[in-house]
Amino acid sequence: MVGPPPQTETPRPACPRAPGPDFWGLLKGIWTIPRDPLGTMSAFARDFGPVVRGRFGTLLVHLVTGPDAVRHILQENARNYDKNTDDYDLLSLALGKGLVTSEGELWRRQRRIAQPAFHRERIAGFAEKMSDAVSQMLRQWDRQGVDGQAIDVAERMTMLTQEIVAATLFGSEVSSADATRFA
């Protein structure tokens, strides 16, 4: 037979399957995630490693927490991972087409616009504003403690968060009274 030799594909190396909880472990996780999402995901990472595999019916999910795996996905091989999923479609209905849900040229354009806000010096400035806001809150708590006043910690932490968001994102001071109006 005359002609080019038959083409053979080089087999891809087998990719190991990530470990994960069994059915009952996933069921327990489904019940605990709404109450303690960070604790539940931390427990999965502690028990199964930096990449955890789980199946919810027909939905296959992976929890990636290890810095090397996150770098692999988000930096070194980002083109291999897309957001073309039913979950992202639902999320984009709620959030619109922002940095979290957009892809391709739209994502690149949005990222270029947002990137200056995350420059190293700017982030350092955020940390200073956060530290100042926390110090001010603690001084206020000290005064209230001397006067024997009760402190609603949950309410005060919400106000602190709003003050920090206003200072870092909008560059403005928000008083506790203003923060209370927005809460």
C-alpha cells in the first residue's frame, strides 16, 4: 500500500482522580455548607487534600484549595478552563456579566479596567485604612467598657465592614451613624 504512514495519536497521560467524600460525606456537607461554608470546605480540604472531587447528582464539582493547584488553573493553564457551565449561566443571571461570570475579550477588558485598584501599593494602602478603622473601633470599645456599656459586636462588625468598604473602594470616610443607615 502506497501513501503516508497511518497517524497515531500519542496517548494522554492518565490523570489521577481527585479524592473526595463518599455519598454520606457529601450529604453532610450539603447540610453544613449553608451554616458554615468556609468551615465545611476547610474540612474537605483537610480530609482529602488540595483538590477534592464530589458529585451532586449529575453535577461533578472540584474544590481546589492548594496554592499550586490554584496557580495551575488560574495562571498557568487558564485557557483550559472556561465558565461555560449551567452554574455560571445561573450566576450571570443574578450578577450580570462581570469579572466573575464573563469570559474572553469582555473579561479581559473588565480586568484591565479593574486592575489598577489591585496594585500592590494600593492594596498596602487598603491595609493601612483597615488597620486604622479597627484601631478606632477598639479605642471606642475601650471607652464603652470603662463606662460599663454593652457592645453589640455583630452590629459593630457590620458597621466596621461598611466603613472599610467605603474607605477603600470609594476613598471616603463613613461615620458609624451613616453606616447604621445603610445596614
